[in-house]
Amino acid sequence: MDYAIARERMVQNQLVARKITNEKVLEAMRTVPRHEFVPKELWGRAYGDHPLPIGQSQTISQPYMVALMTQQLQLEKTNKVLEIGTGSGYQAAILAELVRRVFSVERVPELSSRARKVLDGLGYGNVIIKTGDGTLGWKEFAPFDRIVVTAGAPDVPSALVEQLVDGGRIVLPIGNTYVQTLLVVKKKGKKIERKEVCGCTFVPLIGEQGWENG
Ligand code: SAM
């Protein structure tokens, strides 16, 4: 299988066709070898229009959802970005193509260590990962220009708003543990503005400012 051809097809049929227009986002999606972030037996399905299992009952998000969330972040090269939910490391690699530094938090140690290995193998030294509860953000490196949450939250975690720069934005799914709405949250002084993007389905964000485990 020619993965570069599969990626180009993914970009045209799943992203351009659905109004992903940011050229830099499209270029990042063309560049990152998504198959390397999924278990080997699923490499042949890596560029399909769906999420895939990555073990530990977790998933790598559908390519369109990764591109949409990235586009909604409106990234600039100098941005410091926090991702909650490293999972396979794929979204972190897309972000790392677009900004200088990416911080990513994953609660499941088996996933964060596998993601680290894949990212190292591909040379993404600008992604810094820690294992822990991302609903509390990552105080040591705050504030962040952009934050993306790749698991469904009951509401916007206040720790993440606190760790966002004024004028910064958070992209996250909010709802119940089955269906959510993708939101863009902008911080303007002490106020936040919320904009709804679309319906979506993510695995739950589990933690102190998320859902309870189980
Ligand atoms: N961004 C990932 C990727 O590119 O593969 C997909 C993430 S998957 C849809 C959601 C991830 O969020 C899971 O790996 C899950 O373990 C993680 N997660 C859930 N609650 C979390 C929390 N409180 N802190 C950090 N990670 C969390």
C-alpha cells in the first residue's frame, strides 16, 4: 500500500470535500504518517473515514475531526499549545507540524509511553508528554495560547481557562458521555465566549474536572 497516495486521497475526499480550507492544516495532514500511530494490524485502515481503536478502550480520532479541531484552533507558528488526551500521539504530531511547542497530557500510562516512542521515532522532539489528569491542565508550562481537548467533557474545565492566555482559545467537545457538541471557547479578560461548531462523539474525559472513572 502506498501510504502517501492514501493520505492524499484522505485529504481530498474527507477534508477538502468537507470544507477544511486551511492550507497549513491540509499540508500537515498530508505529511504525518497516520498509520504509524495505530496498531500494525490496522495500518491498512489508517486512512479510512473513521476513528480506530488504539488499545486501553481508547481511539485515534477520525481524520476529519482532527483536521476540524486543528483548523478551529487558528494556530500561529509561535503558539504554545496544550493538548489533553495524547492517545496515539497523532493529533500532537499534527500540532507539532504547525507550532513550535506542543504539551500533551494523557491519563493512561501505556498510551503515553507508546505515543512517546512513535513521536520520537518520527523526530517530533517538540512534543512534550506527561502522564496525568489533563483536566487540571499543566501548570508548570502555563499559560498556553491554545488548548485542545480530545475527550468529551461535562463542561469547560476551569483549570484550562485559568491556564489560557487572554485572547486564547480552547477547542473541546462538551456534552454527555455518548454525544457532545464541539465548542470553541475564547477567553476575553474575565469572560469567556462559546461558539458551537458541530455535533461529535468522543470517549469521556475522566478526571477531577471531567467525568468520574466508571
Ligand atoms: N488525540 C488522540 C490521538 O490523536 O490519538 C485521541 C485521543 S482519544 C479520542 C482521548 C484520549 O483522552 C484517550 O487516550 C484517553 O485516555 C484520554 N483522556 C481521558 N481523560 C483524560 C484526562 N483527564 N487527562 C488526560 N487524558 C485523558
